[in-house]
Amino acid sequence: MELKFAQSILLGFGLKEAIVSIKRVESGLINSTFVLNSKTNSYILQAINTNVFPSYEEGLKNILTVGNWLKKKNYPYSFPLPINGQYLKVKNEVWRLMPYVKNSVSYNRVSSLGQVKSAANCLGEFYHHLSDFNTKNLLVTLPNFHHGNTIILKFEEALLNSNQERLLLTRSLINEIEKELPILNKWDEVCNSLPKRVIHYDTKINNFLFEKKTDKVLALIDLDTLMPGCVLSDIGDMIRTYSNTLGEESKDISEVTCNKDIVAAIVNKFKDSLTLREIEYLIFGGLAITFMQSVRFLTDYLNNDIYYKTNYENQNLVRAENQWRLFLHLKKL
Ligand code: GN1
Ligand code: MG
């Protein structure tokens, strides 16, 4: 991004500071993210992927509603909100600016049990501080986001429309995955039987900001998917991304495994704060979300990578295989 352009966006938000440097943030598979530094402040600037988030204005309302609520309730973590409570449209792009959380860092894979516990604590506090929030006050901005049957239908559609080359390359994974698809129907049944809560819906490891040099979580970020849902979407995604100590981008597929101590630490953190039925299904949540993610990556691969950003040929296939491998290990728990 050019300095001049970033400067004009900052000005669009009413800020007159001179930007001295810009850094692209590589994590995040949907939006594009940059850190802008002036002499005195740092900001996060994001271009919202409006193909994936067509209802981004409703999404902004959800972010502000939840943000204001948490502020009133003294939620003990940062919850960085879009500056001016608005997005800025420039030509065909939609931008948001947020304060940078000082002294923070994010990781694509876990390096200590302390990080796991701290992140699970943060998510627990998030639920706790929203426990009397009426989920009807949130708009459903991505209908059927984690709906198992919708994900099956999209996968089947991709199978019908995919090019022959990609179909051939994925044949054996497709065969394996097809046998397990009923998990996604069970997922729908289980989720429908659990309480509706405010769900983050994207609790992967790099959406937690840690304090530099400690294991302490400062914030749970990336709020485009805040919606009503069931806890298994979030805790399942924590299990998926924290237990896979090589990370979801690892190409070392045969080495991908799930760390049982990490799964146990996550489940343990929630055992006193959820309903019995939610607790009973936490590990199933991790299993189903991992399988779902494998299907979603494979679907995108068959669709020629139209949803998740990629940096190299076949990256979505590698991701799908990585998740499949993790799923096989989780299944043995
Ligand atoms: C996407 O954009 P990012 O990286 O935060 C995706 C999540 C997936 C994740 C997999 C709206 O999240 O659902 O779990 O990639 N977000 C959306 O890394 O589809
Ligand atoms: Mg996200």
C-alpha cells in the first residue's frame, strides 16, 4: 500500500497525523490488514472483503452493540472498535481503522500451555460478560455460516463444477471425506439442542492478541462474525487451532497431530461455566469444526480458490489435508 493512499484514508477518518511506515499483516484469509505507524500512534487498517461479508454494515452494528455492552460490563480485555464507529467507502473498497493494541503480538501456532489457558480464559470471560445479553439484538450477517448441511451442499456443488485436474488430484481425499459427511448433520442436530449465545465464530489462534514476552491474552479480535450461535463453534475452533501445534498452514501433513494436553486444558477451562450438555459435546465440537474446515478448504480448492486467500498453487488442498489429518487424530480421543 502506498503511503499517500494510507494517508488519504487516515484523513478520511478525520486524523491528520503523518504516517511514517506501513506494514502488511500476513495472517487472515479473508480481509486485507495493514499496520500504520505515525510518530505517536499505531493503527490497524483493514480492507473488508465485501464478497465474503456483503452485510458488513449490519456486521458493524453487531460489533458496536457488543462493544458498548462489554464496556458497560467492565469486560477485562481490550475490545478495539472501529474508529468513529464507521467504515469508509473509497471507490469499490470498504475500509476500517482501529487502534493498535499496544505491546501485542499474534501467533499462528501455540508454543505453551499457558497461552492455551489464557486464551480459553478470555473466551470464558467474553461469554460470561455477555451471558445476559439478548442474542435477538444481533443481526445474522452470514446466514448458515457454520450450518453443516449448507456446507455439504456447497461441497457437492463444487464437486459438480470443478475442473478435471483438481478433481483428479483430490479424488482420494474426496472419497475419505464423503464417508464422514454425516458428522456435519450430527453437528447441526447437536447445535440446535444447545443454548443460543453470542458467538465470536472465528476463535482461531491468531485472532487472540497476546502480550509480547508473556502468555497473557490482551484481546480477542476480528469481530466480523459476531452472531448468535452455539459455543461449539468457538470452543471447537479453539481446539482445532490450538491443539495443532504445527499450525493449519503446515505442509508437513504426516507430522500433523493433536496435542491431547491442549485439548484437555481447553475443556477443563470451560467445565464450570457452561451447561452440562455443552460440556458433554466440547470434544465433538473440536472434531466437527476440524472436519468442517477440511471440507471448506477442499470446497474452495475445487472452486479454484475464490474464498480463501492463497500464496501458492494447491495451498487450499494442503490446508484441507492438514485439517483432515488433524481430524483423524481428534477422532481417536
Ligand atoms: C477465515 O479471515 P480469517 O482468517 O480470520 C474464515 C474462518 C476460518 C478461517 C480458517 C468469514 O478466517 O471461518 O475458520 O479462515 N472466516 C470466514 O483459517 O469464513
Ligand atoms: Mg475472521
